[in-house]
Amino acid sequence: MPPAAIVFDCDGLLLDTEGSWSVGQTGLFARHGREFGPEHKQALVGRSMLEAGPIYERFLDLPGHGTDLTDELVALVVQELGRTGCAPMPGAVELLDRVAGRSRLAVASNAPRAVLEAAIAGAGVRDRFEAAVSADDVPRPKPAPDIYLEACLRLGADPAASVALEDTATGLAAARAAGMRTIGVPSVSTAHLEADLVAGSLVDPAVLAALGLGEDGR
């Protein structure tokens, strides 16, 4: 049987937004007279804006300005997404096609709402989802379960009968805490993920089977 609901993470799982984030981060650092490098990227990957604020304060020597800096970053990322759009991750559209009409679908992101909406609109997938939940819509971001619980609530689905797809340990921790079954598809090949199923792509036969699909999509 297909899951009652399938909830997709956005950045790195459903859509390739990393380039837009990097452009925004590079622009933010440049505005404040700094150069954005790999060590900064590594420290910020997967962070919510709440977590990232103090990190930007430290990197840019602007204590107490975390909210201002993340607001500035969000505006830059939204601008870049509006200018270039973003591409679905490999297999994402094919999987959405296969599960359409079989399970209720949502996207659940640790990004601010403005970024989430710009990303799914820019990639042309907004109408695939009955619900889109961002970190702005709940009291606590991932790894707390709030985002996934809210997505299931909006879909009218029992989390225990639903599946979450994620590419990060943070997101998988949130889905597990919500009581959902989990599928991990790492966007970084060296990432170690703990999930009910870890697969190499969104259309791996094991993923299709876990979602109640055969290789022929039925």
C-alpha cells in the first residue's frame, strides 16, 4: 500500500538550490568586506536561520546582528532564485510523476518561507504539493519534529503511516522524531545517514518499493 502522505525535504533532496545559497552567501560576505570560503560553507550547511545567525555574527565580526544578517542573506537568495530559478534534483520530477494521485504530497523545508516559495516556483513544482511548510511556519526548525508534524497535519495524514524523504542527518532526525518512516538520499556522497532506507537516488528501485511502487511505476 502507498503511504498516507509523502513529505519531501526541499534543498538538496527535491531541488538543487545550493548554487543560489552560495551566490547569496558570497554576496553577503562581500558586502561586509569578507571572502566566503569552503570552511564557511561547511559550517553553515543544513543550518536553520536561527542556528546560522550566530555563526554569521562570528564570521563577519558583527555581534548582535544575526537576525539582520540572515534577513539580508534571505533577500539575496530569493533574488538569485528569481533570476535563475533552480533545477530539480536527479529523479525528482520522475518520482513526483509516479506518486501523483497515490499519496498526499507535501514539501517541508528548514528554509524561510520566502526561499521555499521562490525555489518551488522557480523549479515549476509548486502545484505538485498540497502543503508547503517552512521553518517560519512552526515554533522550532529541524531537527525538532515540528515541520514534519505540521506537514502531516495539513495533509490530514497520520505521521506513522507517512514517509519523509531527506538528504541530511538533521532532517532525518526531525522525521524520526515525528514518528515517520524515513528514506535518506544523500546529496553529498560522503554523508552518513541513518534512515529506514538509504538509497543512491530518488528513483532507486528500493525507494520505489518503499513508496508502494513497482519499477514500472504501478
